[in-house]
Amino acid sequence: SKLAIYTYIQALKMKYYLFLLVLLVRVNGLARSSSTRKIGRRRSSPLEILIKSRSARDIKRAETAWRRGWSGTPTASESIVAFRALASIREAAGSRSQTLLREIERTTLAQDRSEEARKVFSAAIVALALTRTQAVARSLYQRQPSNTDALAFALVENNHAFDNITWPAIRAILNMQRDGDCLDLHGLAKHDVDIVLRLLFYDAELSLFSPECRKNGLCLVTGRGLHSSVYQDDDSVKINSPIRNYVVDFFESTDFNKICSYSDELKFSPLSSDNPGAFLLENIR
């Protein structure tokens, strides 16, 4: 009937208009910058997704939006956030790191000698190392070794640390650099503590330490973490003191012997009886 035909035509028109509306919304959405576009059920920004999300689908979409929004040179602060976020995401992060690295190369940020670009360059190396993309990280470092910070330098030059680096170890060092003179090792496994020492004391210049730290000494906070393992003395009696156990761990480490070799006056002593989990490594030069 004519009514049925008319209804069918109107329905087709509605579908066509709806399609145009959806297409318009999609185009407008793609044109937005990465800072305003929302992704996922919670409608988070791409950087928030990279930092917090564990959804592979949302992370892939966030990465795409992040690159699209930065058609030009990305701002250094956001680059650092993105790379450090990638470092904390363990699952299949290698491909994402390489993609973002290519974006940095495309924008010639690696050729920039500014301090902010240096931070981005170094953060990229650390993130690539954490995602076990050693070959890419080394090639990036070799391109401009003078444009990296002390952490990236120590990480790439120390093969053992580079091959075994973990996020807890990097986080402990970043927190120490932020706090100035306090290295909190509480809760770290022995493996992580060993990596931290290898990085901190890699060269005689101790370039990872701040001037205040070299002047006042480094406070080592050990607490009662996994590194305070139980061992047995000569009488086969278990000793549970975190202080004694941790000191033994240090003195059995070749890294601690290397630390002591820097100066005959280097001391490793408890801060106070009120704080049995904190030690002071003095006379750092």
C-alpha cells in the first residue's frame, strides 16, 4: 500500500540522517586533542588511561589518540608522564614503547638539547629498558649519549642492571632523586635492592646523588621488607633482627664493598635506636 511505502521511505531517511549524525560526531571526536578526548567506560583522558588502565583495548585507543593529538612536537612534561606510565604497564608494552619512540624521532625531539628534551630522552630509555626492549633503548642511547641523565647513563652502561631492571628499583631511585637525601628500600626484594645499588654506585662520580645528599649523607630506610631475610648463625639459631640481617646482606654484596672502596672514612651506621630501620651512609663524595 501507499502508506507502507511512505513509512518505508521515511525509515530509510531516518537511518540516513542518523548515519550522518554519527559520522559528524566521529569526525569531531577525532579532531579533538588528546587532552580532551575521553576513552573507556569511565571516560578518562588518554594520559589517564596510560597511567591507570590495564585494559589492552583502552590502552591501544589511548595510544592512538595520544599520537593523533600530538601531530606536532609533544610537550615534554606529558611525554615523561606517558613514558613512565608505559614503564608501569607490563603486558605487551614493548610494541607500544617502540611506537611512541618513533613518534619522538619523527618530531626530532631527540635532537633537542633543552633540559626538558633531555628528560624525555632519558625517560624513553628507561621505559624501553623496563619493557625489555633493550636493543631499541641501546640504539637510542648510542645516538646521543650526552643527551641522557645520570639514571639512563648508569642503566645502559651497566649491563647486569639493564638486563634485570625492575619497576620497583626504578621507582625507589626516582623517589630518592625527588626527596634529595633519602633512599627508601622498605619492602623491596633482594633482587631490587641489588639493582638499586648497581645503579647508584655504578661510577665513582656518584652522579645520581644530589649535592645535598653528597654533603649530608644518604639515609637508607630499610624497614622490615622482603630484603630482611632470616639467616642462621654458627649455632644454627635463627636471628630475626632486620638490622643485623640487612647489614649482613650489604656486607655480602660486592656492591657494598665497591661503595666502601670509594673512601676509607665511609660509614654505614644506624641513625638512632628509635628508628631501627634507617641507616646513614656518610661521607659520600
